[in-house]
Amino acid sequence: GEMMTLKVVQKGKEPGQGLAYLPDGTMIVVEDGGELLGREVTVKVVRLLQSSAGKMIFARQNNGQTG
């Protein structure tokens, strides 16, 4: 549920996804973020996956709603 502000830098593998990266290289998949390319947005972390390739964070754009 952590909030963070980041810049969507490319489209994701799945339709509608946007990708952003933390300074340490961690990839953040922004759900419904494909239309936000090049924009800085505030997102809420919804899931964290740890794999052999590193961490992957899934987040949703914060639109002021809770839950």
C-alpha cells in the first residue's frame, strides 16, 4: 500500500500497462498506465514479486480513492 511518485517511461508487455523504474533498477508495472507514457504520476503499490531476476512491483495510479 505504499505510495510513490514516478515517471512512466515505456509501455508494458500486456495491453494497458506502463513501466517505470526505481533508481536501483527495480521495475514497476503500472496497471492501466499505458496511456501515461512520459508523465509523472503517483501510484499505490498493490503487489511485490521477488524472483531470481530481482524485484518487480505492481502498482495502480492513485486517483484519490481508497481500497
